[in-house]
Amino acid sequence: MKQTNEFFDLVGILRKRKKEAIFVIAGMLLGIFLDWTMIEVAIFAIFIWSVLGPIQSRFLAVPALFFLALTPILLALGREARAEEFTVYAYYFLVMAVIRGIIEVREDEKH
């Protein structure tokens, strides 16, 4: 029996969540229009997608912890510019996790 994982089935997600996909694509196009880097566009798309619902806050906290854990290692290796960049990414993901957590708490209170 073949099981399909909806998280990795991009076509299935696009079919079921057309409005969300339009918002994510519009956010990506906005980032390209504003001449953001590819990383910034991707993080903004993840933010939009997380606000719309499919990403839980705990999945946003994992990259934040990853970037935060790499920061002292990069500083020890003398890569200050990269460490500062990773710190900013950690902050972005922490903010996204908190915003998504607030949304999840409000959704739980409604039910």
C-alpha cells in the first residue's frame, strides 16, 4: 500500500490551497520586485505560508535553534559576517514561531 505524504506533495497542496499558494507566490514576486536576496524571498514566503496555517510553530522554531546554535561556532572560526547573518535568520524564525504560536493559541480557544 502506497502512502503519500501531503507535506511533500506540492501539486496536492496547490490544488487544495489555491488561495494560500497565490499569496505565497505574490509574496515571492514582491520580494523579487524589491530586489531581495533569494534567502530573504524564501524566508518571507515561509512566513506568509506559516501565517496562512499549514506550518506549525514548532517546525519554525527548529531552524531558529539551528541558526542560533551555529552562530558561536562561526564566531569561533572567525566568520563574523556569516555569524551575523545567521543571527538575523534565527531572529526571523523565532518571530515567525511566536506569531504562529499566537495564532495557534487563538485557534485552540475558538474550539
